[in-house]
Amino acid sequence: MNPHAPTKLHPEGRVEPAESQADPTVHLPAPARRLWERIRQRQACVGIIGLGYVGLPLAKAFSQAGFPVLGFDIDPAKVEKLQRGESYIGHIPPATVREMLVRGFSATSDFHRLGEADAILICVPTPLTEAREPDLTYVVNSVQAVAQTLRPGQLVVLESTTYPRTTRDVVLPLLAQRGQTVGVDFFLAYSPEREDPGNARYSTTSIPKVVGGIDPVSGEVAAALYRQVVVEVVPVSTPEVAEACKILENTYRAVNIALVNELKVLYDRMGIDVWEVIDAARTKPFGFQAFYPGPGLGGHCIPIDPFYLTWIARKYGLSTRFIELAGEVNTAMPAYVVSKVTDALNERRKPVKGSRILLLGMAYKKDVDDPRESPGFELLDLLLKKGAVVQYNDPHIPVLPRMRHWPHLQPLQSLPLTADTLASQDCVLIVTDHSAYDYPWIVQHSRLIVDTRNATRYVREGREKIVKA
């Protein structure tokens, strides 16, 4: 719905155009009308909780559109860097942060300032517990902070990926505990984040935005806000639809990646190159979309989100066997890769124990500086447990950060990638196929390459050194 097109609200909550109305906000309660007008004039202050790989690009988008933006994060180091005009995300350069500051952007760890924002967008992590159950700690803490300063006319939007009914069953009760009425005093919606770091074709502003309001008024106000910065808003009837949409998107990818991972193992035993098979299949102009195998799933979405759906399914007495099987296949990939490394070393009369192994790439995907849920950490851990001497190189990650699931791993620094470094390794394991790597040169100076990404497909000299995994 165009926020500037006349509308009328029916008793059953349905909204449709009304050509005779001059004021498109006449049906809205007074707080919504005031917020709508501030959004239209781009005077509404946009508060963003969580300044990571989702929140900071969102802050950039609203800042460049002319909105005052106030960013919140519990990490004071991030806040201090941003306030100095520095960046900690590769695809957002320091110059962009400095431009945002000039435009009025500010970052803070003082959550008492949430009352200053007209719209509050929550972009915090939603990890899994050790039992693979949803961990909404960051969401709950953020919403509780919002509730402390919630005032009439504020819009709250949850963007963090979660299971259907989170907005209604978890967020809404916390915000309404002081007696304010949603849709009248404050407004609540869910709009799933859609980010593809490292992909220049798609940015925060060029990806359509799904928006589901807890009520029609909330949906209208939230859609009006996002229409100021994104190419298209896709309104849906409820937050549950928007929440389920995000889970579907990522489960679709997880299941199809599991399929090609399973076929990779089968075709390897049959002496068939799965990468060549996929290239042949993708020439079909209909009915097939190419997905690619790898050393395991990584990132903040695909390894986690499907398990949110399996958890809520159990609450409804159902078992999502297809999704759980896909999870089993994908989580087995690091062990499969290590077995390929072991076999390749054995062929060269080398045990894994004591062998020097260099991991190339620790980011979860190519050309990004994001190591979250990267399979590189499990590969590192498995190889160390087998007694290998393991180091890594990643041009985007100079120092490996402490990871929640791998607290026992010692801090490592990226090893300089030189001819001598490569020659000194018993095996070079390609984990992430960064574009910055010169693969013919890497093969030339290495003794053995185990390639999990088909990164060496165009290398002609030295193919006898390459093992695909």
C-alpha cells in the first residue's frame, strides 16, 4: 500500500483505497498520524538496537535517506569506533561512517536514550542454545529496555530472525505491561532482515522488505517507514507470516545445500565430479536452481534458522523430519572434509598428527569479514584434536575472534601468504574461496591442496596436487 494513497479502515480491520479521502491518515489514531507525518518529512528519529552486520547497514540506509539515526549496542568498543568515524565491517568503509556522523548519526550504549527514537528497529542475534533450542536472550533484553522508556507514538519493529509468534507472544506482552495499547498508543511489527554481505548486487535498500504489523495500523506505519529507504515493501497480514517467511527462505537454502552435500559424498565414491554435474544441470532453463556443496554451513542464518522451526514444530506436536535430516547432513560435512584431508595425506605417506596444515579462508562465505558459525572453526578444532599443526590465512580476518562455541581455541593471527609459507605446509585446505586468492599461484607453491569450494577449477598446471572435498 502506498503510504500517501488515501485509505479507509473497515471494522474488520481491512484497509483499502478510498478515493474521496484527502488525508491518507484520517483513519489513524492521533499518535499514528503524528508519527506518519514525521516519517513523511524524514524527521522521525530511527533508533537501531544492534549495530552488527544487519543493524549498521540499516543505520547507513536511513542516515543516507536523511533520517536522524541513533544506534544502540552493548559493546562499548563498537560504539567508540563508530563515534571516531571508524568501521568494523568490511563493506562499510570508514568514510561512510564519517558521512553518517556528519548527517547526524550517533552511537551509544546508553539504552535510557531509547525514548528519543520515534521508531526502534531491533537487530540483535538470535543464536541457539547447546540443546539447539532458540535463545531469545538478546531479543528479550532489548525489548525490556524499550519497555522502560516506551512512550505514545513509538514504533517498534523486530528484525531478528525467529520462530513464528515471537512478536505476538514474547515481544508484545513485554511492551504492553505498563498498560499502553498496541495500535493506539504504540505500534509493533515484524520485518525480517535480508542481507547478503559481499554481494554488490543486493544491498539493504535494493532488497524488497516484508513487513507484518501486529494490527493494521502498526502495519501501515511500519510500511510507511521502510518505504522511505527500500526499493519495495511487501506488506503481509500478520507478523506470523513475516516470521514464517524468513524461516522458509533459509530452510529452503539449508535443505537444498544438504541435498548437494549428500550427492557430493555419493558422487565422490562413484568417481563423478559433483561440481561438473551441477554445472551441467544448471543449463536447464526451468525447474532447477543451482546450490553448491561446501565444508559445512556458516553465517548467522542457514545453520541456525531451520532449528527454530523444528523447535516450534515440536510445540505443535509435529516432527519436521526433512529439515532435521538436512541438518544432520550439513553438520557432518566438516568431519567428511577432515577424512578427505586424512586420506590425501596418507596417499603421500604422511599422518595427520604432526602435519602442517594451512586453512585458507575463515569467513563463512567469500569476500566478507564475517566468521560467525564458519565451518572453519570446526575444521580447525577437528584437525588440532588429531594432532595437526594448524594455521590459517584470511585477507579479511587478520585475527580470529573468540567464538561462543569455540572458547577453548587459542587466538590465532592470519599467517602471511607467501611462497615459503605455502611450501612449508604439508596440506593447504581451501575453506573459503575468496576472490583475492591467486589460485594458480597457490597451487604452484603448495605440495597438496584439498579444495572444498571448487576454487581451483580453472587451474591447469599442478592438478595432480589437488584433491576435491
